[in-house]
Amino acid sequence: MILQYKSCGYRIDFAVIQNGTFIAVEADVPIHFDEFGNYVKRDVEHALRLMRAGWHIERISYVEWEKGAEARRQFIGRVHNTLNPPLNYYS
């Protein structure tokens, strides 16, 4: 995991790069949201640019983080599953 990784003209909070998979882990504090709880325009543009460049985006908001250990474990599980997708024996 690399802190404050630079890519596409932005800094990614945490970058996880493994076996050709690029995951941008973003920890979003209140300034990332408008008064309605939606991501601000700059964050949307940031995510779109990273996705076009091949990054997977995993975000956790301060609200989700503050829910406690179980919410944090679920988030870490999402990142893990992106790096290690389950095998699909039927494809």
C-alpha cells in the first residue's frame, strides 16, 4: 500500500498495486460531499479520470468508517475481493 500516490494529476489516498491490478483507496472526509451527501464535482471527475486509466476505486466515507470495526472489516474485504476475485468455475 502506497500513501498519497500520484496518478492522473491527482493524489490517491492509498494505492494498492498487485499483479497488474490498480486500486485507489479513498478515505472521504466531509469536504468530499455537498450539503445533500453527494460527492462534489471535483471528486466525481477525479474518480472518472482514474477509472478511464484502469484504476478500481474503493471509497470509504467518514460516516461508514465511524460505524465501527465491522464496517471497517467489510471495507477491507471489498478491497481484498478486488485483488482476489472469487473463481467462477462456470464461465
